[in-house]
Amino acid sequence: MIVPTKVLFEHAYGKYALGAYNINNLEQAMGLFRGCIESQAPFIIQISKGARSYTDKRMLEAIIRAADEIFPEALFAVHLDHGDEQTAYDCIESGFYSSVMIDASHHPFEENVEITRRVVEAAHRRGISVEAELGMLGGVEEDVKVDEKNACLTDPDEAYEFVKRTGCDSLACAIGTSHGAYKFSGSQTIRFDRLAEIQKRLPGFPLVMHGSSSVPQEEVDRINAAGGCIKGSKGVDPNQYLPAAKLGVCKINIDTDGRLVWTRVHREYFRDHPAEFDLRGPGKIFMAEYAKFIVSRNQLLGSAGQL
Ligand code: G3H
Ligand code: 13P
Ligand code: NA
Ligand code: ZN
């Protein structure tokens, strides 16, 4: 059943985090639903702009509606990931989305406030909630000076002002993570100090962590052993999901890890079955492996058993 994102956040706040998983095709959808049913976890399906245009936005919506019918016990929200203003309006008007993200974080503060406020107004009229973003994810290098490094992180006072002025329902914070397979170098990790300061300024307010894939080394090793070349990658320690949840992070975004499962399964399959050309062979393995991965993440997020 598709439910408002707000309802999921209220249940999770301070106790566990919802896994927010991106999907692009039916195999990801099947693995995701199976994994969440098996682990008895509520969850969030995220659809990016790229996912909407991969085939046709109606295709993904139809896949999700079908999965909802196939798995009537599933409890989930449908969320636009990293929306721009126009895409956010399109999703709000479609009536299909539980929540939208407006990502105007690359604009100066005042502009970010203005754009976010407009989207919040439109969304709230339709009972849809809005995730906004403040601060800059990604590209943080260890050799960058401390001042510059901190400048990318979300400022707690600004976060407070931003939330009050925009009326957004949750806030994606830059706390040291970045998108993709190359997140940290050396001893870098999630900035729990910064997260704690943000929560102190916004007690009870749902925070969101982007760039949360763990990029498991054994997964990368298997991909590389099967012809891949993913070198020097590093992700978030998944044992830090629950400590982040205790500090108000209600939604933890995981996309890259699922792509790694897909890549490993397909590379190994075609390496081991060079004469094979039935796409359903690796497709079946992927769905089972992705479901297994989802179960393991939901356990670490604390969402397992919360249905
Ligand atoms: O943060 C981005 C998500 O991983 C979605 O990626 O825009 O390539 O679909 P995408
Ligand atoms: P990862 O690249 O770490 O999976 O992050 C995904 C994300 O933040 C989607 O919005
Ligand atoms: Na998002
Ligand atoms: Zn993101």
C-alpha cells in the first residue's frame, strides 16, 4: 500500500531509518518488494529524473502499481529523487507520488529558499510532502583545507532558518557523504558531530542522508575479478546507519549498492556462461540477489520487523 512519507517518518523518527531505494526497471522493483516483504520492512521507492526518462515515466508507475497488487502486504512511499522545480510540479500533479524532493542546493541560499518555498506551496495543496536540500554533497577531498571542507557541509543555523522559511517537511543534509562509489579517502567518515548539531537546532524534524551506499569491498572485488575496473572505491560503513537514525535521520538513500549487485551478477553470469543469451538467466539471479541485499540493509537500518 502506498502511504504518505510523513506517516513513515513519524513512526521511524529517532528509532530507525527507512531505506530509500532507487528503481529503474522491473527487476529492481521485484527484488526490492521481495526483500522488504521478507524482512517485514516499510520502505521508500525513489524515482530520479533519469529513471523517469529511461523508458517512459508511465512505465515505472505501472511497474509500481503492479508490484503493489502482487505484494498487498507491502507498505511504502513513492518519492521523486533530486527533482528540479518543473519535475517536482509534474510529480505533484500526477497524484502518484507521496513526496517529492526539490534539490535547489546548488543555488545561493536565498534562491534555494524561494524555489523550495514555491514547491512546498504546490505540494502541500495536494497533501504531498517535500524533501529539500541544503549544503553540498560530494567531491570532498582530504587535501582540501578544513574551512573549505566545512563550507560544503550543512550549516546548523542555516538549516534552522531554511526549514522555518520554506516549510519543507524533511531536509537532506550534507554531512560528509557523496553520491556514487568513491565517497571517502583515508579516514573520512560521516560527520556525526555536524549531524548532532543539526538535530539540536531541529529537534524532531526528519533529516535525510544521501550518498549512503556502503560499496562493499567484496562486491567490488567480484566485479573486478569478472572483468570490471572499479578501483579505489569506498562507501559508508553500514553499521553507522542506526547511529545516524538515532540522530534524526529518517531516510537513508541507497542506489549505487544496487547497481553494484546488478553489475556483479551480470558480469559473473556472462563470464561463466559465455554461450548464453537468455536475459532471464541473469535477471532471475539479480532479483534474488537484490532481495537478499535489501534484507541485509533493512536489518542494518532497523526498518526490518517494523511492518
Ligand atoms: O543521486 C542520484 C541517484 O543515485 C540517482 O541516480 O540520477 O543516475 O538515476 P540517477
Ligand atoms: P548512493 O550513490 O550512495 O547510493 O546515494 C544515492 C542517493 O543519494 C540517491 O539520492
Ligand atoms: Na531524495
Ligand atoms: Zn541523492
